[in-house]
Amino acid sequence: MTLRDALFAALAFLALVACNIAGGYVAALLRLPVPGTVIGILILLGALLAYGRVPDPLRRVAVFLLAHLNLLYVPAGVGVLAYVALVRNDLWPIVVVLFVSTFLSMIASALAFHWTAKLTARKEDGE
Amino acid sequence: MSEAGLAAMDWGRLGEGSFWLALTIAFYVAARRLQQVLGGTPLANTVLVAAIPLMAILYWFGIPVSEYQRGGWLLLWVLGPATVALAVPLYLNFAHVRVALWPMCAALLVGPAVAVISGLILAEAMGARIETIRSLAPKTVTTPIAMGIAREIGGIPELTAAFVIFTGIIGAVFGAALFNAIGMRDARTRGFAMGVISGGIGTARAFQESFLAGTFSGVGMTLSGILTAIVLPLVWLAFF
């Protein structure tokens, strides 16, 4: 990695930070009950659609960050230690909800996707 | 984010926290090695494997979590821009996304709705407290977005972050077996359902299955985050 690459990577990361912060401002300004990060994704998507391609440094930084998402989740996981008291009180409902509703909703999503894909494919065949 | 669980942005004390930052990265690298050694099994989830020894160290030495977060907040802060980076695969896979538009809409509407409603009913029936129920509601959404939703609807963002992570781990660990059991073999179906429900951790797992599954998982995670972030606070404020 040359100094030039590092500089462009830093710029690409700053662009992501800027989208995230801008998203937060837009959400606050318009009083949207939507987290700023969501608006940030839409801002970047809009910018990419307008630009017509992904600049190389941005693609590299995005791939790197998304490959190591799990590292970024670790402090949030450790943070739950501060809430052990609250979790302990509702331990069984939490455990049951996490497992059962995750299983049910995953099956429901997969079936919804599968059946709709079959339905729309058949319609296209018929035309 | 000034609660004990997740410290605020605090550049001035990052020096004191850099030990914990380094330790977190070290445990994460070790967790990746372990998963590689074990043949990439979803059981050795890197978040779980890295977080457990850190929690044990804090607990064992009686160190408050706020002390750890003097370094830890930096990674959590990077999660915001990293989530914005999802716009890149979304843009790159726009053609794929357009073709599967209707199946994706169906899965996006049904999956999170089943998750929220089944979670609400079960948690109510089992007598969970209102803050817990509110914190559980956005658990299928990727962390930074879910924490924002929890804040909007009166949950505890830090608790929600933990629930998102556990939902991700449960999906990543059991998803493949679940899809096999109901005869879902198509990579797009498996990936999308995984991303919609199990977010970033599920997406990491889907990429191990195939590139197509991972791509659809990333798209599912982004779209479900956007949709749930818009719909859930509005529905919640209207009904509760």
C-alpha cells in the first residue's frame, strides 16, 4: 500500500463518516423518527447512482469495513455486562423470544421470498 | 450514548482506553484464527468468542464496563460509517436487486413483522418488563439502526445492541440447518432471509456459504434496516 493509496483510503473513510453525520443532521432537521445512519446509506447510494460508478478507494474501504463488521460488534457485546441486572430479571422471556422469534421469522422470510419468486416466475413464463 | 454500557465519544481519554482497544482487536484476531482452525464453523462466532473473555476479564477484576468503553467506543463509533458502506454492495448489486424485487418485498414485509409480533406476544405472555419488550422489538435490524429505533420507541439501546447480536449469532449458527429442514436450497432465498433477520453477523455467515448468498444477505440487511427504521417507530408511536 503506497502513501497515495493510504491517503485515498482515508478520504474514502471520511466520505463515509460525512454521509453518516449528514444523515444525522437531515434526520434531526426534518424531525424524522429514523436513525441518521439510514439516511446516510441513502445519501451515499444517491451519490453513487449520480456518479455512475464506485471509486476504487471507496470500494476497497467498504469491503474492508464490511469484512470486519464482527470486530465492531464486540464492544456492543461487552456492553451488555452493564445491563446484566435487567437481563437477569427477564432472562427466560428474553431467551425464549430470541430463539423462537428468530427461528419463526427466518422461516417466514425464506418462505415469503420462495413463494413470491415462484409466483412471479410463473407469471413471466405465461406472458 | 452516555450510559454506563457505552461511553460517549471521548478522544481525551482514548489514551487510557487504548489498552482495551488493543485487547479487543487481539481477541478478535484470535477468534478469527480459531474459526479458521475449526473449519469456519458457524458455532465459533467471532463476536461471541472475542466478547466472552473480555467480559470475563472485566467481571473477574471488578472493572466497570465504562472503563472498558474508554477504548471500546471507538469501534462502536466506526460501526456507523461501516453501516453507511452498505450502500456500496447495494449499488454494485442493483441489477440483481431489481430482478428479485417482488420476492424481496414479500420477505421484507413478512420476516420483520413475524419477528416483532411473535416477540411481543411471547414477551408479554411470559411477563417481561415494558423496557425489555421495547428493547426486543427492533432486534432483527442491524445494530446502529436498531439502537436508533430503540431510542425512538423508549427501549434501552445498549440492551437492543445485545439482542441484535444474539439474534445474529442464533441465525448464523442455526440458519443453514433451518433452511435445509424446510427444503430451501436457493442461495438467494437463504441469503436474503439470513440478512433480513440476522443482519451483519448473518451476512458474514452467508458469505461463507456462497458469494450470491452473501450478496443477497447484505442487501436484505440494508433494506430491512431502512424499512424497519421507517415503519417501526411510526407504528409504535401510533399504537403504544
